[in-house]
Amino acid sequence: MNHNTPLSPRPLHQLADARRRVLTATQLRAHGVATAEINEQCRAGGPWQQFLPGVYLLHPGPPTSEERLNAVLLYAARERTAGVPSQPEADQPHRPVYAEAMITGLAALTLHGFSATPPLTSLDRIDVLVPRLRRLRSTGCARIVRTPSLPKAEQVTGLPVAPVPRALADAVAELSDAGAVRRLLTEAVRGGHCEPAAVVRELTAAKLLGRPHVVDAVDSLLAEGRAIAEDRLYTMVREYGLPDPVWNVDLRLPGGPHLGGLDAYWPEHAVAVELDTRAPRQDEDALWSEYARKREHLERLGITVVYVTPKKLRESLEQQAAVVRTALMASADRDPAAYVVVLPR
């Protein structure tokens, strides 16, 4: 016996009874199962089967959805033999350690709870995200998706899963049906999974905004995101006892130029709220400059502008209400604002 030989390896029947019944060849050897024994167990009609290269299913029947997901991750992950105990307890299930791999695409969205995606049992391929330089090929039910930089995985049912914006981009890259793309993007925002800007950022990085059906879906997504943000803004005013503003107005100087549109305005306090719903597209810098110029112009006229993002309205509504209330209270200590004309937008 040498230092590489496991102590008291688990018998084969105990491995087959474990909750996790998907193991790699390296993990099996760490349990004391020789390569020849693996081949014998996987013979035609035998109790095991090779499901993916180097990944074995420790029963003869079809895999469950959980086993398929684990198998794909084990195939794609950078193996850590240190994660496999050499002397496991019989009553402790094997818990795999996945490095540099995570579920993405439609399977990830299903795990995140999307209703517009197929059930896992209906997916012929499971997308798995890995670093660009990994030497892997798509095979069986595993489709390899490469990225220069892995995002931080989210744990869903104990599995590493790509964040919703990244999973959406990987799913949309494989879809040509405009209706399917629109349904996915709409559910992402309407279901509270993420903000439109995060989705557009990932679609831009994946160079998908050159596809007409994706652009159309993004336009619907942004409209959906703005409508939800406006509804939250109404809720903020109502639930936190702020005075009623005038909604969706344009400001002009008397007989002068247009000053810009605002989502909410309190004329007696000269306080305005504008939703920052910019999408990170190529013209983002120019759009931000336009925001900054408008804000600077209004503040020179004595009008306080409060910018709020959809994310802040979703995550910290009370805090945003406090910011607006503070601006309204501070108006009493400021010089009177210039007279402006308020028109419906």
C-alpha cells in the first residue's frame, strides 16, 4: 500500500446506494475502484453505465434530471480530487465539488424558476459555462459554452448556476423564434429576476443586438421595465405619504426652450424625480451626457432633480422615499426657483 491508496474504500454496493449516483473515473478510483472494475461494471447489461466521457452513472436505467445536471457539471468541471474523501462515512452522501463550470442557458433559467422555459426533462442539451481556454468539446447532452471570464455562480438546489442575465444571453444565442425570446426577456423583468439594464449589458457583450428579433424583444423589455418602475414610483409616493406630484410632465421656460421631461414634479417645492432607465448600449456615454446637461440646467434654475433607478425602487423603496422627502423639506431653505411652465407629456 502506498500514500495514494485509499483507506477502507467504500464497497460498490454502498456507492450504488448513495444519494449521488454520478461519479467520475477519478472519484471512483478514490473510492478504491480500479479501472478494470469500472469497465466490468459498465459492460453490456451491467449495473453501471458510462454517461459522458469519464462520467459514470451507477445504475442501469435512464438518468433523472438531477443526475443529468450533475453529470454535465462533472464532465465540464476542473476536477478536484481533494474534494473526494478517501475514507467516506457510509451514511454521508457524496457531495461533488465543481470548479470552473456552471449551468447556463435554458436549463439555468428553468432552475431559476422561469415558466417560459421547457422542463429539464424536455431539454436534449444542457448548456454548461466554462472558461474560454478549457479543452472540452460538446458531447452527449452536454453543450460547452465558453467565456473569457466566468461570472459568480449562484447556488440553486445545490448546483452552480449562471446568474439570470448571463443565462438569458446564452439561451437567446441559440433561439431564432422572436416570440420565445420576447417571452424570456419579459419574464426576466416582470418576474423580478433582474433589471433590464443587466440583460441588455449581457446581450451587448454577446454581440446579439445585431439580430432583428433580439432588438425587437429588447425594445419590449425596456418598455416593460419602465412600466414596472413607474408603477413602483407611484407606490412609493402613495405608501410613504409623500405629497402628490404632477406626473409625466415637460418643463419649459416662458416663451423659451424646452427643458426636458420629468416623471414626477412638485411645483411648489421645485423638486423633480426622473427614472434612470438607460440601457447600456453603444450610445450610453452620449445619453448620460444628455442626462447630466439637463440636470445641470434645471439645477441652475433652482430645481432639485432626484434620479432613481429601477433597481433602487425594487430593492430599497423606503430609502428612495426618504431621499425624495428630504429634498422636499430642504426646498424651504432654498431661494425660490425660476418660473417654469409645466405641460403634460
